Amino acid sequence: MPAHTFHTAWSEDDGEYVGTCPSFPSLSWLAPTEAEALEGIRAVVAEVVADLETDESIPVPLESD
């Protein structure tokens, strides 16, 4: 899998940490800890990439700020 950038941040609205990936802006993962949010978004992206590898193009990783 290409090296994607992942971010975590506290969500006041949800009262949990949210994990995101700029290459897949429609995906996120909420969890009570930052580590779980990061683990969750990485797993979701890995699943989506595995699904896309069959016959669709995979988004190119975006540069980190």
C-alpha cells in the first residue's frame, strides 16, 4: 500500500478523537483514544485500498503540510 498520511484530532462535537486520511477525505474513524483513532483509520483505508486494487484507481498519497 502506498504511504498515506494520517491525522488525528479531538472532536468536541463527538467527544472522541477522529482519525482522517487526506487521500480519502470521505473516510474517518472515531475512537476514545488517539491511538485507537489512528489504528481505526489505517485499517479502514487498508480495506478500501484492497477493494480498489481489483479494478479501480487508488488515490495518490497527498503531500503532508
